[in-house]
Amino acid sequence: MANAIDQTRRMLSLVTYLRERPGARVSDVARAFGVTEAELIGDLNVLPLCGTSFRGGDLLDIDTDGERIWWHNVDDVAQPLRLAADEAAALLVAARAVANLPGLRESDRQALLRATAKIEGAAGEAAGASSRLSVTFESEGSVFADVDRAIAERRRLWIRYYSPARDELTEREVDPIRLFAVGHTYFEGWCRLSEDRRTFRLDRVAEIRLLDEASDPPRIEPRDLSQGLVQPAGDDPEVVAEVGPGGRWVAEYYPHDRAEELPDGGLRITLRTPDPGSLRRLALRLGRDGRIVSPADLVTSARDAASQALAAYGE
């Protein structure tokens, strides 16, 4: 089982590992860290966004050709870190906010508090400025902490979850497997209601509770998310939508087979989904900016839903 904190630890260790092994093979590094090559490539895509400056300079120049990994500016980022006043203040505010996160593992909380104290001692006046600022996490932060704790303690979760496809709240027990982020933050788990693997978006969890039952998901291979969260199969039903210029964003957010330009500046988008009915809300969201062309039953369903919505306004 993996979680976000474990991934952070792995990536910190990865920096040290790669510094000492220029040109390391992707397969060897993945084996050494006990992850798939796809997961390792995902880490390598994040590391170039990290460095010694919050303002975007001195980032890690790490790349790979798929076979070997190269770190081009090892010496540049190996210099002792000196934080500017605004960087120290931002780091301290963030550290205090995370330390107060509900459900954080106590060992991680204590380690974070010790690190914060050291930064405060080195920051001088900047530490005083940061004490006048505070950050409060929204409910998603609390859900993250509860899921992370459940993974660490191998405990089952009870959740009330909103399903936009069915527009309903369901109650279910889930054995959590891992946290991950692909645009939004999700957790993957074995759902006891459906008796299958399911993915849950954190901001759609209306309520969450840790249970005393032990988490015992079946052994399943982690999904390869390198191509995105939604990966339609070739035999999934085909849906065709036409959107105007104001609906071109659909092609950016939905994996699709093709997008053909229309004379008015819009697009004719062909995509596949195992559940065409889940796109009914997309049709309602588009409004005048687009329409579903096929399949016919989805067109009828979207039209009926729109009529019901309009009728509600007249009541």
C-alpha cells in the first residue's frame, strides 16, 4: 500500500539516490524503490518542478529517455540552502498548517514540529512575521488526513459519497489502497458495497469515519495512471457531441478518439465511455454551447433531464 506521504519520502530519497548514480537505469531504480517503471516516471515528472527556490529558479534538471535517468545540475542545487524572508515565512505558515491537520500520524506531526522549530531558529525576524499568518484547510484536507491515516493503520473507512453520474449520495465501507492526484486528489480502494475496486474523489466525500475493522483489500495490481485517470477501452460505447466555441474545453478535459473542426469554430468530438449515461450532466452543463448527437437514448435522456430542470424553475 502506498500513500501520499510515502510517495514524498520516496521522492526525497530518490534525489539522494540519483545524485550518487548518474545515468542510472530506469529499471534498476524502479526495482530498488519497489515501484513500477510507470510510477517512477511519474515521480520524475514531478521532480523538475522542485528545487531550492519558491520563485521558480534553481529547479532540479532531471530527465530520462525512458531507459536511463540524467541529472544535469547536481552541483548547482547542492549548495547550502538560504531562504529569503518571504520563502521562510511561506514555509513556516505551511508547516504549521499541516502540523494541525486532523488525523495526521503523530510521528509525522512530531517530525514536522521539530523541523519547524529549526527553521524558526534560523529564520529570525521572518519567523515572527509568519506567526501573524494562519491557514485553515477546507473539508478536503480533513478527508485526506483520514484516508492517509486509514492507509497507514490498515483500517476500513465508512463514507457518504456523492456520485455525479447518478446525482445521489451513497453510504459505503471501503478498504483504502492509495492516495494519488491526477488533476484532483483521489483515493483508490476496495468498495464493500460493489465488491470491486473503486476510485473516489476527495472533494465528493460528504462524510467520512474511520472504523475499527481492519482493512483487508484483495491483492490487485495498481492501475497505471500515466495516461490519465480515465482510460476508455476500444470496445466502450461511442458518444458524439458537437460543441460551439464556448464548449471547446470539452476536448481538453475528456479523453477522446477525435475532434473535428466545425465551420462555426466549434468541434465535433467523438469519445468512448463504459457508461454513456454519465455524460448526461455534461450535456446539461453545456447548455447552448453544445449538444449530444449520439447515441439516441442518451440524446433523449439529456433532453428529458433538461425539460425537467426547466419545469422546476416554473414551479
